[in-house]
Amino acid sequence: MNPNEESYKNIYKKRVALFSLVVSVALVLVKILIAVLSNSMGVFSEAINNGLDLVADPQPKARRSRD
């Protein structure tokens, strides 16, 4: 594999990881909104759980894997 292909592969991995992070944050925000509107502690606890998952794993899997 030439260096140019490796560079494109790394850029792709970073974009996928960023997209995953953005979607996860959006999911947490939507769950919090729904929990507040519906006054549901179950949905709120799920939102907190998802948020803590984001904090507990700050390094996306795409950066950890060494193909």
C-alpha cells in the first residue's frame, strides 16, 4: 500500500469516528429532551448512561485499531 492510500484510509477512519461521536452526542441530547418533556426518570437514566459511555471511552475505536 502506498503512503497516499494510507493517508486516505486514516482520514476515512477519523471521519467515521467523528460521525459516530456526533450521532452519539445527538442521541444523548434527544433522550434528555424527551425525558424532560415526558418526566420519565427511565429515559433520563438511559441518557445519562449513554453520556457516561462517551466520557468513559474518549478514544474512538478507529484510532485504536492497528490494521
